[in-house]
Amino acid sequence: MNESAIPIPTNCFSPKGYIKSHPATGLLATRYGDRLIAVPEVLLRSISKTLRVETGEASYLALYTFGDNWGKNFGERMIQDTIK
């Protein structure tokens, strides 16, 4: 087997070897070019807390509607990106 045929990173578990970022756009991608999404836990918790303060008892309905609309749009965009 040719030693130069299979490049092995020095640290196989290092995120630097698997996740690439583009500073200008803020996009994350795998080393194969597949897009990644990163949503901080603080953001997820603050959305529900803010909705509870702003809408009161209707926060669950608002969160459901938000998630439903966002999920549909996100899914459609992912399908469009994979077709390209």
C-alpha cells in the first residue's frame, strides 16, 4: 500500500479537521462541503422565555406556529440546496 495514498490527520478527533468555517458568511461545513447548523442553547431557552413574557398563556401557540413555519421553510431550503 502506498503511504501517501491515505492522508491521516495528526489528531483524528480534532474538530478542526472535520468542521470548516467561512468567516465572511458565517457558514459551517463538513470537510466534504455539507452544511452544518449550530444553534446555541442560550438562544433556544431565551426564545421560549421571551415568548412567555410577551404573550403570556398564548406562548405555547406562538412557539408552535413559529416552529411550524420555520421548520417548513428550513426543510424547503435544505431540499433546494441538495438539488443544486
